[in-house]
Amino acid sequence: MTEGPFLSVRGLRKEFPTRGKGLTGAKGSILAVDDVSFDIDRGEVLGLVGESGCGKTTTGRLVLRLIEPTAGSIRFDGIDIRALQPAPMRMMRRRMQIVFQDPFGSLNPRMTAGELITEPLVVHGVGTALEREARLRDLMDRVGLSAWQAGRFPHEFSGGQRQRICIARALALEPELLVCDEAVSALDVSVQAQILNLLQDLRRDLGLTYLFISHDLGVVHHISDRVAVMYLGQIVEIGPRRTIFSDPAHPYTRALLNSVPSAQKGRKSFFTIAGDVPSAARPPPGCRFHTRCPIAVDRCRSDPPALRSLGAGRQVACHLAGTEAAAYPSSGGVA
């Protein structure tokens, strides 16, 4: 075990080339992730939140090198995984896995549950047939499925059961890091709670570390130790969960929290953000949120704010955070 963060990401950037319409087909690019940096300690859950299209999913896939970064460094347990050649990277993948958003779309409909769960063991040549069978029974029991269901196909399971298959499949190689990409967003609320409780039990029993990606603030509040807030490809605030939810410092974080309905009397349930999200192909200069920010000043329109410490383990990318100018209606709140 190395000293320092278990996962350390620095200056992560991903630029997707695009081609314009028409005969000229002028080329451009979309900057999906821009200068993203964060750490996750061993056994910790970092929640990554933001609106759809802000770069959360791309960040999760970059961390695992499912897509290659344009720039930046990714160190996992002290190892620079961007420098790994295909063979050692293949071995590294046994230590880091992902649970996708759509449990039906991420499962091969022609394979049984047992085949799906044991496929990683077969691909990596782990164990004999008898050992893989024993591992299958253990995994199914651990995620709350019965061994007799191993012969069923994905369409014979409910949505929550399919996600349990996906989780069992991700655990087959005994990983240490799980990227959960909207892992409960496709499920009913009652089933969401069951899967979240399962993930918490697995974290406790297996010592797992999570990068938990979600747009649902209630879910992130329930499972995370720390929270990182993304807007248009950049992290605008990161810190302990309680601090972020009780005293958000960035205007965008406040707007997100105020968008959560509240049944408390006298408290505003909704806070609307003016305007639309700018295009990632043409992000605005300066602070990317300034076109929708209720407290923006001239400096915000020209000078990009860097993440800076506000103390107590919190960082925020806002020129006005921590000043009197930042005082405006606070969050409606997630209890």
C-alpha cells in the first residue's frame, strides 16, 4: 500500500473532434472534460454531481482508461496508469471496474446470469471451472440473488435484479475501485434504496472505494463522504458532503440544491437558473457559469477562476466565494 491518495487525478482533459455540416465539413472539437483534478482515499466514496452533459460520465470512463485522455495524469495506488502498456493495463483492470447506468443495455441478452457473472473470470483465466462455479454462487449470494437463478437470461429479471447481476459481475475479479455511473438512476425509488444499501454493505465488507456519479442529489447525499460538483466540464466545488449540502459556496452548487423540492413551510422549493447551458464546443470565457450566475461581476466574464481552498477540506472555483458579494438566497436543501 502506497502513501497518499488511492486515486489521484490531475489536469484531466478530454477533447472530442467534431466535423461540421455541409460540403466543407469544417472540423472543430468539444471539450468534454477540462482540467479536472481530485483525489479519493482508500475506502472513500466521492460523489460526482452535475447536470446532464457536464462531463461526469466521461470523467468516470477516463479514470478507467475506457477512453483515452487528451491530457492529464491518473495515478491509481501510486501507479501512473496512463503510462501502462496494454498487458500491464489489462492486469490493472482487475483492480478497477465499472457499474453502468442501464443494467439491461450493459448485459448480453444471449448469455445467462451465470455466464455474465463468470465471464470476467474466464477472460482473465482465473480459477478452474469448479472454482468459478463456487465463486459464482458466492457472488450471487452476496448481491442478494439465488444460485438457482444463474440459468436465467437478463429479460427474465427485474431492473433491480439486473443491476445486482451487473454489480456481481463487477465484483468477480475482486476489484478495489468501483466507478458507479448513474448506477441507480434507471430504477424505481424503492429499488434505488435497496441497491444503495447493497453498495454500502459491499463497501464495508470488501473495503471498496467508489467514484459515485449521479445527477440525483438525494442519492449522493445518502452514500457519499465527499462531493465534487461539475459544470460544463470543470469541477467548480469539492468538499465534505455535510459542508457542501449545508453551506454551498459556489452559485451553481446553491442553484442545484435549490432545485430540489422541499416540503418545509416558508422555504422556497425551486430556484431557477437563468438561461441555458452553453455549448461545450464554444464555452464562454472567464467563469463558465457567469452567463447564468446571479452574482457575476466583470472579472467573472474574463478571468477563469481556479479551485482555491476555503478551509475544512473544501475547494471552490469562484472569485466571490467567501465574500459578502456571494450572499444570496441559500439552498432549499436536501435534509
